[in-house]
Amino acid sequence: MATQRGLFRAGDDPDPRFTLANERTFLSWIRTALAFVAGGIAVEAFTQDLFPVTVRQGLAVILLLLGMLLAGGAAVRWVRVENAMRTHRALPIPLIVPIISIVSALAAGALALVIALAV
């Protein structure tokens, strides 16, 4: 309770079901972030024969950075949603969704272009 009061000073404790649902959503974002990190490691480790070094390393870095961005964004979103529930405000718009979508689409497009040019 002391930690909650330090982190969330204003408002009332929400229904535990809502807090637990917010936590499950946070953990889903973390799982997705870990998948991006694992993908970045896999690209660097297992695609040495498929892509030139710069493409392989660039794609790996993009995936790793995307995983970092997702993990950080998940934490920020969890706090923002928890604060909104405690102060009886509307839930915040998930700003991380369009960012992740755009970066993922750009990375997939770049990968498709490299594969198409290699054939």
C-alpha cells in the first residue's frame, strides 16, 4: 500500500479486476517486446547467408530498438491507465500502437525490398 501511495498519490483504488486487467495488458506488451528482441537476435545470428552485413545488422538493430521502445511504452501506458482509473478519467489513447505499426511496416517493407532485389 505504501508503494501504491508513492506511485499513485491521487484518486481512489480502482476495482481490483480493472487493475489486474491493466497488468495483463502490460504483460502482453512485454511479451511482444521480447518477441521483437528475440527476432533481432535471430536475424543477426541466423541470416548471415541471406543478407548483406549492413542489411542484416540494420534489420537486427531496428527490431531490437522496437523491442526497447515497446517495453518502455508498456510501462508508461500501464502507469497512465492506472492513474486514469484512480482519478475517474477517460483512459488515455494508446500512442504506442501507431508508432509500432509504422515502424513494423517500414521494416517489413525494407525486408521485402531487399529480398525482391536479391532474387
